[in-house]
Amino acid sequence: VEAFQSPDASTSPRVMCLAFDSHASGLNLHRANHVVITHPFAARSVCPGAPDLTPLASAAAYERQAVGRIARYPQRKTCHAYRMFAVGTVEEELYAAWGLI
């Protein structure tokens, strides 16, 4: 995180990957201005095979928090959020079940 936040653009990393389950909820990433959500936060537990889906409101809150890591003071750039999924995948089915597609 320290290297990513470095003011020296020539030496700081340009990409940082974080998972929803370990995204450090107090993290300030104001040097970034793009968030790419590559999978929905769907399971109530990190245990494989969890039977229930996270309610849409809770899943959306995790996504808003991910965007909130970059869209905060002292951010001066326009922030962009992207939600990606592939057709015919579990992610597509989840977004459809939540009524987002």
C-alpha cells in the first residue's frame, strides 16, 4: 500500500488487486481512480458451498465500499467503477438473480 500511494509515479505500482474479504475497510487509495469489480460478493461465508446468497443490499454495500476506497478526500480525479462478468457464468446468474441484468 505504501508503494502504491507513493507520489513518485515512476516507481509506484500502477495496479493493486484486493479481494472483498480482505479489502481493509479503512484503506485510503486516493492515488487510484479506477475500480474493477471482477466477481460479486455472493456468499454469506467464505466457506465453499455456502447455500445462501448475500442479499443484494449487502453485496451492493461491499461494491460501494470498494469504490469508496478511491473516491475520498483528497481525490481530485474523476473516479470510474466497472463491473465485469462473462456471459454464461455463475456471476451472470447472480447478477440476474439480483435483477441487475
